[in-house]
Amino acid sequence: MAHLTPKENLLRVMNGEIPEWVPSYSYYGPLPGVDEEPPNMSVMNSYLMGNRMGLAPGQGFTDIWGVPYESVNAVGGFPLPKPGVFILDDIRKWRDVIKAPDISHVDWEQVAKTDMEKLPYSRDKVALLYGPGGGYFQLLMAFMGFTEGLCAMYEEPEEVKELFDYVHSFYLGIAKKYIEYVKPDVLSIGDDTASERVPFVSVETFRDLLLPYYDDFARLGRDRAIPINFHNCGKSGVYFNDLVRIGVTSWEPVQLSNDIHEIQKKFGRHLVIGGGWEGRGRLVEPDVTDEEIRESVRVALDSYARNGGFMFAGAYTPGSIDDARTKHMNEVLQREVYDYGHTFYK
């Protein structure tokens, strides 16, 4: 009979141990269809993040750098950079455009206290992840768009480095202050550097322009002896030799375009795989049955969870904010993860 809390069970996985059951990594809080606390929850730095979630379709905000975002109904209201609106068109002119706000007046202890009070669960029940910062590739693309951003990385790498130096110093300085008050259980770095089929940049470019900043940010986790999670969508497995070397201990969401078996063979439980399931193909057909969804969960766990080092990280993306069908499918999905996952290591 299980005696660990969901938090303890997740941290056992992230520390390279066999858990009591297969945890389901939670992106947005409570897991649909499961009547217990989620194993983890991100604590959002409200100064950096603002009110990004819960926006009505078409609503938006402008981030601290001046990038406009808007809620996109097709992905359940998640905010994305406003299409075709870029604040930087020439990387050589970034100093004229990219201005970090003055934070000398910010009481980080009070910001952290306020953010913690907003959490719906006690921290002794859920593992807290701190994540703002580390998304340098995505930030450049938000500033310039993919065409100009990728060209800048190829044509003007030194200018890109100087821009990254600037934003990294800003984010790192805040993180050092904020996490001393929050004391997170996991440090999470997020940067989507790959599409489903291929990485956006070569390993050489990754090592030259991005890895040094990830490494410096990851030191916050290494120095505190807490697990380091890396969020990277797409076929990004080619980067994880380097990311494991700098201390990354878990990766999500590991999409099926990656050779998950080979990755597990290479790293064992030193790199926790969060993923192994995607809502695609038959699973997104209008007449997909609940049993087919449940079977897909069992296949994922049977394939990737046998030796530990695995957490389920997957969900259906709603087609709109009020998408009842998708909500039902996610309830079926998570209920099976819970039921089958709790018998898995018996």
C-alpha cells in the first residue's frame, strides 16, 4: 500500500530512485479525473509572468520586454506571441530596443510571499518548481520571429551572445533573490529548441550560443542540491548529452519523435523521461473510445516505465477554452495513468 505523498513519490523519481507508482507530471495544477493533489506545481513569479493564464479568446498582454501576446482559442486559451508583430528587426540594434525594467524597488520577499499564498495546495503536499528564466532561444524568437531570429544566430552570433548576456543577467539576478524565499523543490528550465521532426539549431550552435547560459542558470539547482528539470518540446534529444552534463535530471515532454528507448539505454535513471505519450493519430479521431485512450496509457507505461526513471507527461490540447469533449478525454487519460500507474511497481 502506498505511503508516500505525491510530492515524495515524484521527488523520488527525480532523484533517480524507483517510485512507489508512476507519477503524472502536472502542467496546470490539479489532474482531471484524479481525486488527489497533483505531484507538482509551478510557482509563478508574478512580477515576471503577470496574468498570463485565464485570458478570454483574443485577450492579451504585453510582457516586460514589450512583446505583445494574445490568447489563442485553438490551444485552450494559452497565450502566444502576437503573429507578425516583432519588436526587433535587426539584431545589431538590440541595445536600442531591448530594455530591462528597473527592479531596484521590488521587494522580492513580498512578491514571493504573495505568490506562495496563491498556491491552492500546501507545499508539503506538492513539489514546487521555479521556472522563469532560461528560455533564451524562445525569447529571441519572440523578439524577432523565427526567420530573423535564426538568421541572427547564424549571421551575427556575437551580437546574439551579447543580447543573451544581458537578459541572462537580468533573469539570473531575480532568480537568485526570489528562490531564496520560495526555496523550490525543483529548478525548471524551459526552452523549446526543436520542432517535432528536427532541432531548430545544430548541436554546435546550441553549445556555442545557448548551453553556457543554461549551465549558469542550472548552477542555482546544483548549488542547492535540488533536481533540475528541462522543458524542451520536439525532437531535442541530441542536446541532452550536454544538458545531463550540466546537471539536468529530468526532461519533459519527451515526444515520440525521439528515440526514447535509446535515450533510456544511454542515461538510465540519471535522466527522468517525462512523456512517452501523445494525442495523435487514432487517439484524436472524433470517434476514439475511452478504452482506446486507456489502452494508449498502458502501452506508454509498459514501454517506458518498467525500470523507473519515468513520469507520465501528456494531455490532450483543448480546441477551445470550453471544450467539453477534450476535458472528458483528459479525465479518462489521467484516471488510467493513476489506476494503472498505482499498480505498476507492485
